[in-house]
Amino acid sequence: MPALARQRAAGVRLVVRRLARGCLALAPVALPACYHYVATETALDRGVQVEVELNDAGRVGMTNAVGPEIGSIQGVVDSRSDSGMVVRVAQVLGEYGGVTRWEGELVAIKPDYIRSVRERRFSATRTAVLAVAASAGFVAFVVTRDLLGIGGSASSNGNNGGNTQ
């Protein structure tokens, strides 16, 4: 393999490694886009990820447990009974957009406090859109930098490097 080809291959490998690191860095931001919350009327089993939206009575009644002006609670169902549900809280969403992260503390929520319960589900549509966008971005990056050697040389000006005086 000629030296120039080896250098080009090493450069391509370096770029691919950098792209892979960039993708891994963006994964925590992009992956939540693959999920959404869907309203559910069925009994939720233990371990299901949910978002519990509180009604007005719930916002007042849950103030001591989760704080004031809370709109909804996201977490995992720990148990459920006629007296309500116990959620292992991941985060609390305020009425005005604030988000407070929790570390899985257990919070009991009475049925009278619940406006709606939504289950977190995988979204094939959102995932497909994200995959197409990421692929298009990758292809655009590779093509605009001539990484595969399929574009013209940027230094070529048509005079073969000669002096045109």
C-alpha cells in the first residue's frame, strides 16, 4: 500500500473515531427523543415508567411530600392499590416548567390527587426520524470533507500548479 494511501486511511480512521465519540456524547440528549408518554387507563404493573399529572387538590396535598407548585411526577411504579400508588420518583416537573431531579425516593400518591397517568413508551416514529437525521448529517459531513476520495481536490485551480503570468 503506497504511503499516501496509508496516510489517507489513517486520516479516515481518525475522523470515524472522532465521529463515534461525538455520537456517544450526544446519545444522552438524543435517546429520550425515542420515547413519549401515552395516556393509559389500565392498571400499571410494578416497574412501569409513568408520569402522574396532579390535579389542583394533588398540588396542594402533595406540597409536603414533593414541594409547592408541582404539575407532575415522573418515575417508576413501585406499588399500586385502591388507596393510590407509590412511585419511585425520578423527577418532578413544576407547573411553570421547572424540573427537579430525584434519586428514586418513594412517594405515595392518593387517587384523589391524580388528574391523569401516562405510561412511557418507545416511539418507533421518533426513532426513525432521529436515525434519518443522524444518517443525513453523517453523510453530509463525509461528503463535504472528501473523506472517501470521491470529490475533487480543493487545491486544484485548473492550471496544474503552473505559474500563469
